[in-house]
Amino acid sequence: MKTQGYLQVEKRESPKRNEVQYNGLKNQGATCYLNAVLQCLFMTPKFREALVSYEAPRDCGEEHLLLQLKKLFEQLSQKTATTEGITKSLGVRNVFEQQDAVEYYRKILKAVGTPPSEVFEGKMSNIAKCCNCGKKTKETSTFISILLSIDVGNHEMYDVENGLQTFFNHSKLEEDDWMYCDNCDQKTETETWSEINEYPSVLTLHLKRFDFDYIQMRFKKNDCYLNVPPSLQNRDIKPKYDLYAVINHKGGYTGGHYDAIIRSYENKLWYCFDDYTVKQTSEESLNK
Ligand SMILES: [Zn+2]
């Protein structure tokens, strides 16, 4: 598959309903990046429930994203919905300018805040260890996505499971980057790694397809193929996560188009959400 930007996987759960119809979102110009993210959020039942049941603070104005999202979700459950309220609330000035879907995923969750955003939040520690005396220092913070660098060439296959494993590998820093150790009273050889302390209910992986090319002095997209496992569980990821949503970016860095392939939590079928259009698709379409 050529096009994924990032993806989300979720722990198992299984409500059922057969007759479901999903609605699209109007594209205001080049707002497909936003539409893809909004559909993923809408199709995440825990997020939707938390958002709908959460009473916004009294002093938050009519334009607050929380209220705009509530309105949007209500509309989206009945018909094709419009996103003018959302773009206004997010401060999108030019709706004809393509933006980054992950950036807007982060912006939306930040603006909405807890409790709705909690479903995507986990806690991760970055650990540094002095290789001389073994002293460890630890910094823990909240995360809403894990950024995976793509370390394969344009026409090769990137395996998401291996990539995630690599993310948690321990690595030794170059001598220039060694850290100062209090015990040893000098800069010493340093080993670093990350550990998850609290698992999010929904795990979001961000595959870094865009990178700055210092030779050509411009951003370039890595178009490699992806091997996306239908579920994830390994030595560093303890709960079992099932894949249910993938946001795709098609085309080059400066333009292109986003859509989202999402498995319905209601009937377990896969759908492609492409702005106005929502069509049933197959799980195999994820690996094209
Ligand atoms: Zn030390």
C-alpha cells in the first residue's frame, strides 16, 4: 500500500447492529485532511460517547470546538455534514490549503481536552541510563500518538509491527550526546529507551512519511509499501489492539488527498470515508 499517513488500533470490543449507514463530510476546498480525522473520531465510540455526554464549561463560547464537534456529530449521524464551524473554531484561515492530518488530530484533541480526549491518551517514560554506574533518570509524559520513523526506501515494504518494536529498542547515544551523570560527576556513555507506563484505550501510530531532505532542501514523501497487522501485541505493547482505522495520504507532499478506511464498530464492516462519499470496502484495501 502506498498511501498511509497514520493509523489507529483499538482494544477488542463488540457491540452489533446490521443496518447502518454512514454519512460523508463536505469538502470546503482542501479540507480532506480534517474530514479524515473527524470521521475517525466519529467512528471511535468511546470518544463519541465521552464527547456527547460531556457538558462543556458554561463560559466556553458558542464557537468552542467542543460544542462545534457535538453539533457535527449530531449532523453526521443523520446526513452529509458541513465543517465550517469546525474550521472556524480551529482557526483554519485558508480552507483551500492542504494541511497535515496528524497535526489536526493533535489540535482537535488538545482543544477538546479531557475527558473526551482521554480515550487516546497514554503515559510514556523516556529513560536514560548511565552505562558507568547504572543510574537511571526518567521523564514521564502523556502521549496521544507514537511517531514511527520509516527506515526503508521508497519501494520497499515497511512492517509496522517491526517498526513499533524498533521504537522501543534501547540505543546508545553518540559520544557527543552523552549525558552528565551526578554519581560519576562527568558525561558518561548513555543508553536511552522508552517504556509505556499507561496504555491508551485507543493507540494511535503516526507513520512519518514526510521528511526534510537536506540535499534538496525540501520535504519529501516516502512512498514505501506498508505491512499493517490486523492486530498488535508484542513484548512492549501488552494489551491486544485491533486495527479499526487508517488515514491515507495519496499524492505528493505539497498536495494530494486524504481519506480514511474505518471498520464500523456496529457491523464490523470496513468503509472508505472520502469527503462526501462513504463506500463499503474490504479489509484487503488496507494492504493495496
Ligand atoms: Zn553514572
